[in-house]
Amino acid sequence: MSSETGSGHAPPAWFTAPGETDYVAWFVVVLIILALFGVITLHAAFDRWAEHKSSGTPLARTISTLLVIALLYEIFPLDHFSVLLPISAVLLALVADWSRFHLTGAHRAAAQAAPADPPATGEDPPAASKRAENA
């Protein structure tokens, strides 16, 4: 029988012994954080652009929400998520669009129906309201 004095295999290049710093792991953690920051920044820029482009339409939030859901299905394997997750996001966007379009219109109509009377003292309205608050 022959005996070997070595371990037989050299450790892989990525192996880090216990007690030593794993620089590859730290690099990957920083890379993941930067990637998440980049995705969030790009999403915010896209969302702002999509809302600006669809500002006059009744589905301003819904369109960008649908595009984000499609992007998530392309990037991540979302098969293990329930279909209720994207449906609830779309319904929330629809309700936000409905309320923005209808409630803002009702508020605008109420503001036009009751014209603002200028104060009798000849002051501008902000100064009159400050004077009323201080009294």
C-alpha cells in the first residue's frame, strides 16, 4: 500500500480559508447593490418619462404599470408568484387613474362654481389669511 503525503487535490481558486477575508464575495455584494440602484434609478426615470408622455390620457399610471410588469416578467422568473400580484398592481393603477381623472375634475368644478371673493380691506388673499390666523 502506498501512502500519500498531500491532500490529493489543490483547492479551487475561489476557495477562502476560514478566518480570511473573501474579497470576491464583497465585490459581488457591492455589484448587486449597484445593480439594484441602477435598476431603481432607471425605473424612476422611465416612470417619470411615461407619466409625462401620457399626461393627458385617462390611463397615465396604468400604462407605465403594465410596462413595468411586462419588464419584470422578462427579467425575473415570476412563475412561482401568484397571478394575483400583477392583477392587483394593475387594479391599483386603474383606481389611481380613475380617482385622478374623476375626483380632480369634481374638485375643479367645485372651485369654478364658487368664485373667490376678494377681501373687503383691499389686502391680497395671503395677507388676509395670515392676519386672520394671527387674530
